[in-house]
Amino acid sequence: MTIFLIGMPGCGKTTIGKLLAESLQISFFDTDTIISSLEEMTISEIFVRHGEAYFRKLETDLLSNWKLHNAVIATGGGLPCHDNLIERINEIGTSVWLKVPVAILEQRLNMEATTRPLIENKDNVTKWLKESLRLRSPFYSDAKIRINANEHPDIITKRILRQLYT
């Protein structure tokens, strides 16, 4: 079983992914962490040194060559939205869209000292979130499972497990 968690920054992909992987007794991976490790740079450094287009190519290369199975994978928020990667995700695993209202995303992102390159220099995070969600939703909507992720992580994890096994 290979599960890809997709959604906006701050929706809980990493938190839920770790809980889900633990529940299923399988490995957890984060595409941003894999890319950062391969490039030996933080995601922010990759964006600064090489730009977003280079980063998106790294995401495409990673998914095009994906070999890991029996894992839960947290993707970067924009990963499913370019180069037909949502289709690739759905070919090799089960996609789960963690849906969270913009107001909650903003609260979560404001609570952390963000190093998210697409957000860190934004004057109006709410505007960026709304516009990004508008552009990304058509891709996220292709997820095999959609979950309201505006609850406690344990509840969300149980809902995903129910969806996987029904």
C-alpha cells in the first residue's frame, strides 16, 4: 500500500503522514526532505539558488522514478499540480487530499517560523493561500480520497484508515 498525502502548506501532511504510517506499520517519507537530502540544500536554498522551475523539475524527476512501495508519502503542496504528477501519484498509489479552510491554514502557518519559500516573503499570506488553493484545487480534486483535515490528527488518521478499508 502506497499512500500520497496532498494538500496546501499547513494542512497536516507530515503530522498525519507519520501517524498513518505508524498505524499501518509502514515507512513515512516526505518528498521535500528527500529532495533536500539529494540536493544537500534546504528547500529555501534550492529556491534561492536555482528557482522554482528547477525545484519543480526535481519533484517531477522524483515521482517519475518512484520505486518505494508500502509507504506513506507527504508531498510538497505544489507537487501534484504540475507535469501531470497527480496522475502519476494515482498510478502508483492512493492519493489523499487533506482539505483545510484557508483561515485555519493561515493560523497554522502564522504559528510557525516558516521557512516555506513560497510563503516566507509574502505580505499577504491569506491572499496567497486563497489564490494558490484556487489554482491547485482542480489537481487536488483528482485525489482518490478527500478528507476534512480540520480536526485532531488522531481523528483524521482514523478517517483515512476507514476510507482505505471500505
